[in-house]
Amino acid sequence: MRRDTPSKPLAIIVAVGRDNAIGRRNDLIRHLPGDLKRFRELTTGHTVIMGRRTWESLPNRPLPGRRNIVVSRNRSYIAEGAERADSLREALTMASSDPMPYVIGGGIIYKEALPLATHLFLTTLDADTPDADTFFPPLDMNEWEETFRSEAMQNKEGEEFRFVNLTRR
């Protein structure tokens, strides 16, 4: 995958299953308390950029302590408590004062943001989700360097997951 400019830091944060699944029926594939805590710790104080469906899936919105930008081509769409951008590029321009904005989903936004991303904060779940309907794009690991890998943890179903940080080479 070709890396586009700009080279300004841009992070993607995502929980992904072994099959690259990230969602089903407009929800996460799993609710992992440790993952949600990490998400909050990493993104608080930063700009979070998301698509409309991700915004609408949030149980409490806007996400507190963060600047929320919702990408929607519908110019009349109102995301109460957030700002709206027509495109990812516009959202990135709006977030230009943030030293590390975070793209938080969903699948379409992730696909568009991946060539621009400089950092990936992954929660990798060692499980498949047969009924998943949203997927993270495949990664070319030749483009990424692993900078952190946590010890394996288990969710209440006994599935292993871990936190993995990647930086673009």
C-alpha cells in the first residue's frame, strides 16, 4: 500500500480479530474492558475522527475529553456535540493543531486513513467472528515496525487478546 503525504503523525486505534473483523451490526466484535480503558487513556486530550455510523454506535456521545469529528458526506447531518467534516482530508485539516489525532472507525474511514497513518494501536483478539460485517484492511507488515506487544490477556470467554503498537517504517 502506497504511503501518501502528509507525514504528520496520525494514529489509528482498533480492536481486530484474527480474521480482521472489527464489527458486526454496527457494534464492536467484543467488549473488552481493558481495551476500552486503553482506548480512553490513549485518545483523551486528542482529536478523534470517525465515520457517521461509528458516531451513531457510541452509547455516550460525544466522547468526553476529546475533540470529536464525524466524517459524513451529508452536509445537513448534525452530529450533536461534535464537528462534521465532508471527508477524511477535511477532518485532518480541522485536526491539524493536534500532535496526534486518532482515527477510531469504522471500516471505510480505516481503509482511507491507513495509507496516511504513522502509528497503529491494535488490540488483537485471537478469535474469529463468523457473523462480522466490517473488517480492517490487511496490513503489509513490511511497512510497519512493532514497538510494543503486551502479554496475552483473556476475556471472560477465555479468548486471548493483546495490545500491539506499530509505527510506520
